[in-house]
Amino acid sequence: IGMVIASVIFMRKASDMVEQSTSLNRVDKYDREIAWSDEANLSLQQDCVYIKRFDGPMFFGVAAKMLERVNKIPSDAKVIIFRMKKVPYIDQSGLYALEEVIKEMQNMGIVVVFTMIQAQPLYLLRKNHLIPEVLPEKYLFDRIENCAIWLKEYCKEC
């Protein structure tokens, strides 16, 4: 029983840490101090684009909080970039929550794009057909710079 309690406490603390280290910021307003190193020199001025940075594994504790935050997405959002380079692992509950969040955003007319998704999360998204059925391949970018090029073209309509 002690092992189970210790596991639950660990997962709760880990999900709290991940939650505290995620952020949602408009591209033209975010502080260069909090930007990840590969964002520091980007010159994106689209005010309809938001960046959601994830930092750490995505599992059930994080999943519930992620679903709560969907309602806090600004109404002017047209594109949300999910920065996934610091997410080494997603479990099944994290996958389901991510799917719900993506679908909800799509229902709100928001395009969700991913940058730098790691091998295990990418494998799981493909294995469960989120890619390409929910998230088209064209919205996956290996580098933020490639996403920025796409955004400049896409946001001519924003």
C-alpha cells in the first residue's frame, strides 16, 4: 500500500510541475526572456497565433488540466503551435486528452500545429490514427523555423 501511495503522490507532484512549466502566449506579445532558445530570433508578428509550450511527460495528471485550459483560449486565436520538443513521453490518457483538446480547438476554428514532436509521442499519435485523421501531416514541423515559414503564408488570411 505504501508503494501505491508513493506512486500517486509522485504522479501528482510531477503533473503539478509540468503544469507550472507550460504556457500559452500570443506570438507578438511573448516575452523573449521566456521563449525557448530556438524562438529567440523569430520575427513573427501575427496576433492570431499562440504558442503552447509543453515541458515534460504528458500523462493523466497533465491531461485533466489540459482539458480545463481549453476554455481559456482567446477568441482571436486562429493558430496554436504546440511546442513538443520537451515532451519525451505520452501515455494513453495524455493521448486521449490531447485528442480532445485538438478536436475542441478545431471546432472553434483554430488550426493546431506541432513542432519538434519526439519519437514516442509521434509513434503513439500515428499508431492511434490521430495523425493523419485528426491532425494532418502538413501541420507537423520538425523545426520552429519551418513552422514560421508556413505561418507567414497561412496568416496572410488572419
